[in-house]
Amino acid sequence: MDQLQTLMPILQEFRQELAKFYGKRLVKLILFGSQARGNANEDSDIDIMVVLKGPISLRSGHPIT
């Protein structure tokens, strides 16, 4: 199994959690960097851009646990 196939269930769960918080404001997640290119190694991080509709406020943050 390649790295992206291993990562997909984690990304799907992350998206579900974001959807619970942001609802219809959540437009999409974009995976980029070495994981998206397919050349990640065991020390690579996961780069994700979260795209939301409408304005955001730094005070409306949500802790991720």
C-alpha cells in the first residue's frame, strides 16, 4: 500500500471533523507537498490547506485534539 492510500482514511476523518465545526462553510481540503507528490519519507509532515467560504476570525479558532 502506498503512502497516499494509507493517508486517505486519516484525511477523510479530518475532513469529517472540520465539517462538524464549519458545516457548509467548508469548501475543500487541499493536500500539497511531498505527500501529494508521492515522494514523502518517514520524517515528512502532512501539508493541508483548508478552504472555507466567508470571512474568518482568529478569535473563532477551534482547538484540534
